[in-house]
Amino acid sequence: MPSHRAFIALPVSGEAAASISAVQSSLRQPDGSVRWESPDKFHITLKFLGTTDNDLLDRTARTLESIARTTPRFTLVYSCAGAFPSCHRPRVIWIGTENNPVLITLQKAVEQACFTAGFPPEEHAFHPHITLGRVEDGNLNRCLTEAIKTCTFEPIHSGCTEIVLMKSELHRTGSIYTKLKSFSFQP
């Protein structure tokens, strides 16, 4: 049966992506130990589905459409940078949002709908963020660690108008994302 590696995401507005890209540029180091994400891939992952057959993706899409119809449009404010698992041992460099009750409610609804459809529950607490880069070298230089810890910028506002079901194809040069379906929030 045909399947796709998929995830559910909240896209970033074009203007916000440009501002986030500027923050990303301020963190770049000349040593090349980080694989930086392209701004056209910026998003918040609400739920990673993994490899999923098309029938289940279609059922999931119908549920997402229902969730979107009951979710008002909202604005996120990106205000901090950080790293997983920590700034001292970064593997993923990110930009995060301020607390937003609509986003939290949306993510919980997506998580519950996916669990009901048969997807395993998420093991980690939801931490809304956009991945800026992935550290490839375990011997990261101190300059990048300090840049992450001391990164400051003006808050970046991004209007959220839709939820998307994305396909992710893995390649040697990184992943390629393709929008399968999108669902608009309430005006």
C-alpha cells in the first residue's frame, strides 16, 4: 500500500521567516559544524506521524479539517533562541515562541486526534519551536555555544492561518518537504 513519511505542521509567514532567517544568520559560525535549515522549511511540528499509509493519511486529513474549522486564526511571537538537549551540548538549534493558549489547545487537539487514529502518543512534552540547524560535529566550538546562550533579537510576530499535512522525503543533502494538504483556520 502506498505510504508517505509525514508530519503535521504550523507554517511560518513569509515576513516572519525572513526575520527568523536573520536570527539564524547571526548564529552561523565559520567552522561548518551545523547543517542550517533553509527558511522555506521553517515550521512548528505539531505531530510527527512517521511512515503512514495513504488511507490513514486521508482519515487524518479529515480530522485536521475539522480541527481547523474550530480554531481561530492567531499570532505567535518568537522571542528566544535555544538548543536541545541544552545550550551546553546543542544537537538542535531552535527559535521558540512565547506561551500561546490557542497553540497549546491546537497541539493537544492534534495529538488526541492522532492517538485516536492509532498513532503512538508523543513521548516528550510539546515545546513549540522552529529548527534553525542541526549540529553535525560532536566537537562543537565554544563560539556557537556562547552565541546561542547570548542570542537576543526583537520579538518576531507570525500570523497563523492554517495547519498543513506535510510529506518529508529524506535525501543525502537533507529532507525535502512537500505540502500534501492545508486547512484554513477561522477568519
